[in-house]
Amino acid sequence: MSNGSDQRTLTGGAEEVAGTTRVRRLLVVHGESRGALQVLDAEGPHVIGRAGCQVFGPLGLTDGEVSRVHARVLWDADARGFALEDAGSHNGTFLDGWRVQGRLPLQPGAVVRVGASLLLYEDVLLPAYAPLEPESQGLPGPSLGLGRVRAEVALVAPQPMPVLVLGETGSGKELVAEELHRRSGRAGSFIPLNCAAISPQLAESELFGHTAGAFTGAQKRSEGLFLAADGGTLFLDEVGELPLDLQPKLLRALARGEVRPVGATASLHANVRVIAATHRDLGRMVAEGRFRDDLYARLSGWTVRVPPLRERKEDVLALGRRFLTRAPQPPVLTADAAEALLLHDWPHNVRELEQVLTAAAVRAGPGPLRREHLPPPLMERLRDRVFPTPTTAAPAAPMPLEVMVPRDRPPGRDELHTVLTRLEGNMAQVADFFGKDRRQVYRWAERLGIDPDSYRKS
């Protein structure tokens, strides 16, 4: 073992770095055994199979589509990581959407499908100074990554120091700020301000207030948001957009607790806890002269990073089920739809997940939410897969053409093929679907190299 801050030990799946613990585990996130987990260590192989057929511990799944001995997870000493292999299962084992052939390495966030069950491989480094915090109403999500965020929130919330919350747009930075305020014990209000949404000319007045007559249109005195948050919390969202000439005044307010309204000659005292958030790289902005280094140093005394949704996939289905409960008749996620959700990268994070499932619930209606109800970029990840379905399952109703093909622009080849197939080459109906004359449809077909007659039933 080496000396210094990088001291670490490595034994199978458990790695410890000074002040941290690395956790590797498999968690069942979809299926009848949802919630079962196995912490992985060097005592493998860990066998995934059907419950009751053999003693598999937490990885014995209640799933009729899982074989007695379905797959194995083994420690690869050379690669210093875990790998997955199929054990001759009937329905196959899939890793990140691909059928497992041979032995494949498990990467953090890997999605494993066996039968109708979905498992996640998690590999997270947890700080020893902040144990994991359970889910809360204000900051929901069962993942280790979000549990780590809640732990940091619990630790720093009672302190008066500023906090900088970093994360991509839509990842939940404002929820973290609200949770910091809720757990701070401060009696005042939580006042949010989106710095990107205010005019640079009015930003100073918005923050610090103004006297009557201080500028054209200032007919009466305004206290500003800093004083409105006295005794509470001021949340500066997208603080990287704050005008450069206003930053020294914000620094003074942070350092001395004093604000001077526009047009005033005297400063006022305000007991305000400031939480700032941004998706930008403030360190780079400082280097480029677009953000003051002294303000950055003041704001970043404690930094909380909110991981994007693609780094905390355990939250995808948990949050998704919450969103689906808002539907008049909440649909149930099928295994293929759940797998497609887990394989998506969610570039717009939780906001995107909410919008996708709100729309999918409308398409699904009262029935189960299937892969076909999801947007094409998600649905097509598994388009070549054939999923086992129970023989008693009712056939799914065909998805309306309006959902599959837009009608407000000329169709592409695949789109025109879809419409012609569904309408069996009936050009009158195809023209009616697009709201065009039949001659226009024939022109599209000719340009796209499609023979409409071949779609007609003999």
C-alpha cells in the first residue's frame, strides 16, 4: 500500500481509497424481484438464475422466463473488474441491449436483461464523511449517486456558508437548493432567481432593490430579492449568466451581508444564505475573464455536483413510475419499454424523462406501456430484438399512424412505406392521411423509389 492521500486497497469488487469506499453491486430494477441486490466481491462467480431452482441468494429471480442457471458474473483479475457471461440460458442474456456471447466486461451503469427482469450494475465511490441518505419527498430517487447528494445536503444545510450546485440542465439543481433550504432550519423564505432570465439593465435593481425615482420608471421603492430573502435563502440559478459589472456587488453582499439599493446612499444589512447553481464551467469562465475569481472562490466553498440521469440509471424507472401515476389510468411498464428507457442517454435529464412518459402514457391508454409507445429514438434501440411474450397475452392494438408518421411535412422513404403498408396501398386513403392530392403522393413515391402498386393486396 502506498503512502499519502491516494492510499487504497483492492480486493475483488471492494476498493477503498483513503476517505472513500467503492461499492460495486447488481440491483434488480424491473421484474417481480425488483429491489433485490447483490454486492459483488471476490468470492464469485455470482450466479443469476430462477428462484427456487438452486440457492442463488439475492440473484435468484422470480421470473418464469429465466433459466435455472441463466448467467454468471465473475471477477476478472487482469481487467480489475467484473464480467458477465451467459450460462446457456434458453432466452439469452443481454448487456446494454446486445446478446451476450462469450464473456463481456461490466461497465458502470450497464443494463443486464435476463428473461423479463432488468438489472443494473453500479460502480460508485462513496465518501466516508457523508453516509448515504435515504430518499426524501423533496429529492426523490433511490440511486447511490443521489443518496450521496442527499448526504452532502444533510451535512452542509445547517451551515450559513454559500453552496455552489453544479449539474446539467434538467438534472435537479433547484430541487437540491430547495432541500438545502428546507434542512437549514432558516425561518425566512426560499427566493429563486434565474440569472439568465433577467435583463442586465435591471439585474442590480432586481437583486438589491431601488429607491423611488432612482431611474426612469422607478415610481416607488423596491426592496429587491436580497432583502426579501432576509432570514432565508436566495437561490441564484444559472449564476454564470450574472453580468460581470454586478458581480463585485454580489461579492460584497456575500462577504459583509450588506446591500445598497440603486439610488440609495446607505447600505442595508441582510442575513441571507446564498445558493448558486450553474451548468457552466465557472473555472473556465474565470480563466477567460468572464467571471470574477474572487466571487467564484466565495461561492464554491462547498460544491455539490448533481450527477446527470445517465449516471444514475437506478432513478430512471423509479422516477418514471412516479410520472406515470399522474395519468388518469396509470399504465404498467413492460420489460421491453423499461429496457429502452434505461438504455437512453437522457441528454435533457429528468425533464426529458417526464415529457417522454407523459406522452407515452397518452399513447398507451389503459393498457400496458410498450416499447412502441415511446419516441422513435428510444424505440429503435431494440428494434431488431424479438421479446418473449406470454401465450395468454392479448395482441397489442396497432399504434395510430398519426403517432408514427408526421403529417405536416413531406414523408421520408420509411414514413411513406409505413403509411402504404398500413393502408394496403389505397392511394385515396394515403392522400387523405397527408391531406394532399393523390398526384402529390405519386410524385413522392416516384422520388423515393417506391412502387405504390406493390402494397396492394391481390
